[in-house]
Amino acid sequence: MDIQAKIEEIVGKIKSDPSLATQFTQEPVKTLEGILGINLPDDQINALVSGIKAKLTLDQAGDMLGNLKKLF
């Protein structure tokens, strides 16, 4: 499994569904297991959760910077 591709796919789903984003914020492990449809070992699921949170944070920062650029 290509982890980076899977993270990108999941981030896309979370960003396009506000209720899923809320659910991921409240219960990231349970939400991720629901999206994947499998129960992964804790170390693997926690690594994916960390990667997804990092990607979401990075995307949000990029969006804010893009909005700042528009001001100038």
C-alpha cells in the first residue's frame, strides 16, 4: 500500500465532507478505521492519523497563505 497516496485520498475525503471532518477531529482512529474498512494495529493507524493531521494542517496553512497573497 502506498501510504502517501492513501493519505492524499483520505485527506480529500475529509476535506470534501464537513461531517467526516468533524468526526475525524473528535475520533480520528475510529473515523480512519471506518474510512479504510479495516482494523489496523495501533502503530500503523496512529502513523496514518499523524500523517493525515499533518497534511490537513499543511493544506490549511497553504490556503491561508494563498488568501494573504490575494490581498497584495
